Amino acid sequence: MSLLSVIVPCFNEEESVTDFYTELMKNQPYFQEKKLDLEILFIDDGSKDNTVGKIKELKQKDDRVRMISFSRNFGKEAAMYSGLENAKGDYVVIMDVDLQDPPALLPDMYAYIQEGYDSVATRRVTRKGEPPIRSFFARCFYRLMKRISKTEIMDGARDYRMMSRQMVDAILQMQEYNRFTKGIYGWVGFQTKWLEYENVERAKGETKWNFWKLLVYSVEGITAFSTAPLMFASFMGVLFCILAFALIVFTIIRKVVFGDPVSGWPSLVCIISLVSGVQLFCLGILGQYLSKTYMEVKRRPIYLIKEEI
């Protein structure tokens, strides 16, 4: 029998763990028909509630359940990497525990894998239930990434994806500390089938992703898979050098030919403020890339395990 590893990152999800397991087990007849064995690998990302206790209860009922619990919250990217690193399956799927990734899609995903695809990915075609401003900025992010990055990142793409062992091994070769898995999927390539579905709201609990966290995550993605911001900073520097030279020539000609003195301080203050703001903005771009380099050269572990069952 082939083995399917289901990786389930969790952070303060005690309300959802049991419901997720129940929904997943509805596919058990299909798995048996296809002679597909199952392992369920919960990755506890330093939860503060009773998530670990709920997973242990499932373990007592089903020996196929495994758990890795982190020493603290390392983030979903670290949880997904840990799952991929510890999964034993011939096929691996990553799913959210909040049921926004419908387990009912698993038979279709496995069928496409059997047709020869290396991975089957999912994307939402609607964002029903999301705040409008969050949806707006999400679409802007995907449009921007398409323009500035050579890596394919689909609008509405989820982390919900089934992969062959070959693709998983390829992803594990990318051991960078600053991870953006949506970009890594596209970078490693392989033949991917996209499944579209309408947005599903959380079954229970509240999302852990607020606007600020999503903004930081988008910056991580841009700096991880594009050097366009650095090019933009360079162009801004060249543009302002040309502009400054033109203003110097204009001021000299105006004084020599017309005898007109230089204008007063308000215009000077505006120019200094504008140039200073652009300089600080460009330094911020450089700082983002420098900070990523700083974290990479430290070679800290991506995660630390507190408990494993």
C-alpha cells in the first residue's frame, strides 16, 4: 500500500482538531478502495491552549496520528517545513485544521496525482467572508508578484496542496531560514494541476492572521523572490541625481541671465523633505534585504521540538 501523509499545522486550535479529524475520516472508504494508507501529522506551533491535549486524545483512538510540538511559536512556515521534513508518505498533503481546506477535495487531488501530476494545488476563486480591504490588498499583492517575480504565484493560492515524494524532497533542499512556501512551490517547478473552489469560512475559532501579519508576510514574499525593490531604489537614486543636476543648472542660468535671486525657504524645505523621504525609503528597502541576509548567515534552526509522539 502507498502512504499518504497529511500535514496539519496548528496554533491554538483546540476547538478545531476533533472536527478536522472527523471530516478527514469521511474519506476513509476512498482511501481503502485505493489501497492508500494514512498518517496524520499534527504540527503544534507552540499553542497556549489545549491543542496538544486534543491531539493526544486522537492518538489514543487512532495510532495513525502523530504529533510534533514546538518549544514556542515559530510560525506557519516553520510548521509546514517541519511537517515536510518528518512526513514518511509516498504522497504528502498540507492542510489547515480550521476546515478552510475542504478534506472532500482529497479524492480529486489523489486522482490527478495518479494521472501523472507532481502536485495538485488549490486556489480560491472567491473571497466571500473576508473583509473587503483585506481582499483588495491580497489581490494587489498577487498582481505585484506576477510583475516583479519570475516565480509563478497564483492569485488566491492556498497552502493546501498534495505533492509527490520527488517534489517534497526538492522543497526540502531549500533550507533558507526566511521561508515563503507559496514562492518555493513555484520555484522548484514540477507539473502542477490547479483545483479551484469557493472560499470556505472557518468552522470554529478565529483566524490568527491579522492585517499587519499579512502585510509582513507579503514583504517576506517580495524580498524572497524578487530583487525588483533594489532595482527601484537604484532607479530612484539615478532619477534624483539627474533632477538635482537639472535644478542646479536652472538656478545658475536664472541668476546669471535674469538676476533673479533664489526663491525662499518654503520651496527649499519641500525639496529637502521629499529627497530625505526617498532616501529613507530606499534605505528601508536595503535594510529589508540586509536583515534577511543577517538571519540566513546566523544559521539558526528553523524550529525546535519540545515533544514528539
